[in-house]
Amino acid sequence: MQGQESVPSILEADARGEIAEIFTDIRKVLGTSVVNLIWRNLATMPGALPWTWATVRPLYLGAAPLHAESIRRTIALPDLPGFSADTLLAAGIDQSDQAIIRNVLDSYQHTNALALTVLSALLAHFEPRPAVTVTAASSAAPPSGVKIPELPPMDALDPEVARLVGELNGFGEDTEPQLIASMYRHLAYWPAYLALVRTMLAPLQADGRLDALTRSTRALGHAHGQMLAPQLKPATPPDALAGVLKSCRLFVEHPIARMTGLCALIRRATPE
């Protein structure tokens, strides 16, 4: 079990048997090279990961990508200047590293919006509440499938980089942060880039625009999830159902909603 996460989790490298098979299927269905923390957390609860993945997998293969794309297109991002290519070069981030950074951001932008949509649908199935009417996108680009670097553990980071990751993790969090967003850890291979991101985002954090972005993204996820909820046909839930819903609620309302908006903002600021 992973001791460097903010919640209990099973490392991909430590997964065995059915859990390893499901992790492989998650990577295949999502078109990504990593398994996000929510799934690795559910893997620690008896029966939770097999039931949850079997329940929501049809959405990933069905309507969820179009709803996730709608979220990506309709997030109301605040205006701010982006980074120029020369800024990144001057910070010691060459074109090869810039390409990897874009791949990391694109991977999270793809999986976060999908997780927000699908897990919001699961919550809406068991905890229905009113939502505004939204529409799905007419098309969505497939995932790139590009492999991204392994996730570094927090204790492998230099102290000042770990503190920077912790500070960024609080941006856009409208309650006390409980989970460390994996995206910032992935970007910690390039401390200068994280420093530029922090400088860019700090004024928006100070005036409340990042908190507002999280709230609006959370509402979008709820609305799209409510539309997808009738398509779910869950089998008999495991005894760990309460834990599954608690975990999904924590992730959806906080790191997933927060990082869906922030990743979109950071990606827009990063040049091609």
C-alpha cells in the first residue's frame, strides 16, 4: 500500500490479481498510461474497485466522453496572460521538456473531466438532487495515449519543491485541502515551471477567482452526472458502498473538480 499518498492507495506496481487486471483495463479504456488516485484508493476497500469500475465502465465507453468534452468546452476560465515559448526556454525548460509537460497536462485534462462526469453520475444515482440542464458535445477527440513519466513520491522531492506543490494544492480549494493533486507532483520534475505556474495563479487565488472556478466546475460535473445517472445499471453494491460514495464525493467535490478547472487554465497558458 502506498504510504506517500494523502489517502490509502495501492500502487500500480504493487497491484496483483483482480486489482492488477482492473488497473490494466482502466488504462486501456481511458487511453492513459497511469491509474488515477481515486481508483487506487477504491482498491483498498474490499469489493469496492471491481463493483465501481463495472458500474461506470459502460459510461466511459458510451456517452461520458461527449459530456466530459462539453465540460472542457464550457468551463468559464478567468483571463490571464500565458507563458511565451521564450519564457519557458529562459527558465531552462527546453522544447523536449515542454512537450512532456504538455503531455502531462493533456493526460490530466482528459482523465479529470471524464472522472468528474462519471463519478458525479454515480453519486447522482445514489444521492439524486436537482441540477441545471446541460447538453453533451457533438464530438470529442480521442486520448493521445502518450506515456507520461512515473509519479514521484512526495518524499523524493526537494523540500522547497514539496512546499511549492503543497502551496499550489491549496489554490482553488474552497475548504481545507485533504488530498494532494497528482498533477502538481507530476510537474515537479520541472520546478521552474511550477514556480511560473505559482506566479501566474497567485493573484487569481488571492482575489477568489480560483475558488469560483472550482465551484462552477463542480456544478458542471454535477449537472452532466445527473444526466448520465439513469444509464447506470449497478449490480448489488458491496458492503463498502458507504465508503465508496464517501471517497467519490471527496474526490469529485475537491481535487477532481478543482483540477479539472485548474488544469484547463494552466494548459491554455502553456504554448504549443
